[in-house]
Amino acid sequence: MRIIIEGENYENYYAKVHEACRTGLKALFNAKCYGKGYPLYDSEITSFVDIKEVLFGDEEIDLILLTDCWDPRNLQEGFRYHDLEKLNCKKAIMLCDFWSEADCRKEEWAQFIIQNNIDYIFSYMRAPLHLYKDLAIYDRIIWYPPCFDPHIFNDWGCEKKYDVGNLNSGINEKNKFYPERYAIHQKLLHMDNIKYYHEKHPGTGLLPPGTPLTGKSFSEAINQCKIFFTSGNLQYRNFSPKYIEIMASKACLFANEPLDSEIIGLIDGVNYVKVDENNIEEKIRYYLAHEEERCKIAENGYRLVFEKYSCYAQANYIFNQLVSRSKI
């Protein structure tokens, strides 16, 4: 299967999930990336047809995956490139932060999809499968969960120096999206007799090479913790990339229960520990005192994500999703 993946190079992006997704597709298929930061990028090109010719010449492609060539604040402008309709292939959009693109403006978003003849909407999150049930584009949505690159996130065999780790954004100051993170951080700061590892979040977007606590160094930091906390936004209950990255780094995941946890495969007390602001201290004390249980949960989480959520497993999963819909 020949695939064009449109979008800026995210190797130095804080969130490693985007490049991991592309790594898996490139490993399993004839997938090529086009965008700022990739070798064949040309800022003078304005047509999807020209992009196809640069990457594949006269060969036809099966799929084009669009990730950032539109402005979610102004969908009327359409795509940054033109001639999408001239490509003889299936067209897909990667929907990441749906709350900034297609939450409050669902009808406008649906019209954008229909007018541009987009065949698939690959959604990182489960919430759109619930929010868009009344839209004509609902049957185009395919859940494409966050994934990780095992060369970046893994069990590095680090000494467990810390009891609890917390390297989330929003822990040092309250924000509207993750208020629970700040509240839990305050509780952890005042817990007696635990070694609590926390650092200032390094920021988001493209970061300079060598920025601490990103990529493999982030995974190694997680790997040094017995327990590691994160949360998805409580309104949407997102199964965010950090869930996967924590489990892949062989720490015991403490988190709020994500939407559709039974589909995701998360089971409280089996491969993660469900916590909230009211019970996290009690559960930390319990699982620090019960090492065998805690290590078994971490091991089960590690196995779950390597089976279902590595970038290679996800590439195979998305291929099977497309085949099952008989559209490629």
C-alpha cells in the first residue's frame, strides 16, 4: 500500500506519538512523509498532485493522510494545498486535539469533511465516536489510538529511585483543562515518607534537540519510578499518549479511568490503578506496601501496550480497519 503522510516533521516535537504513528506506517507499508523538515519538502509546491509526483512519480497511491494542512479556526479557507480531488486515492484526516477543531463546531466540521470528500477521519481519542453520532460523517470515523515507538519508550532496566513520579503539564499552576493535576500534585507534595519525583514540564510543540525529559530521557525518568501518575481531561476522559508511554516504560500507571476503558483494555487493579483526587494517597500507600501486586500490574500494563499500542501494532491495526470497510 502506497501512502502519503502530509505534515511537518515532528521528530523534535514534545509529543512523540505523531512521529511514532508515521514510523509504524513507514515500517509496514510504502509510506512517505511530506512537509517542513522532511528531505523532499519544497515550500514552492502548492498542489497535492505535485506532492504525489515528488514522492511517487507516476505511480498511483492508495491513501493520503492529512495531519496539519488546514486551519481549524478557519475551515472556510480549506487546505493549504489544492487539487486534492485530482488524486485517485482514498483521503484521510488525522484528528488529534478534537476539542479545538470539531467540538463546539460539529456541523461546520462535518461540512468541511463532506465538501472535501474525505473518506476517513482517524481519531486519536474515543470521544468523537460519542460526540458525532448524529452527524452524517459518523461512519467515516476510525479510532486510531495513540501509539509509541519501542526504540524511545521501553523498560530500560533503571533502578527504581522514586516511589511516585509526576511530570505532567499543569501540576505547578492551575489550568482549566487539567485542574485535577494541580490538586493531586499538592497532595503528593505533602505526603510523608515517599520519594516524589516531579519536574517542570518542558513545554509543548517543537523543542530544541537535547531538551531534557523528552523522548527516551522521559521514558528513562518514568522507568525510575515505581508508580507514575497522569490524567486525561475529566470532561472528555481521553486515553492520552502518556497512559501508553508510562506503561511502556514499565511503571505502574495511576490514572483516571478513560472513556471506553473496556475497549481500550484497561482494567483497574490488573494493568493500571484507577485513581482520583480523593483516593490517590490511600492507593499510593497500599501499592507501595504491596510490591508484588504493584509489579504485576506494571508487567500487565507493559504487555498490553506492546501487544496493542506499539507503532507497529497500530499500523497493522489501521490496515485491518480499512480492509474491513472494503474501501481500499
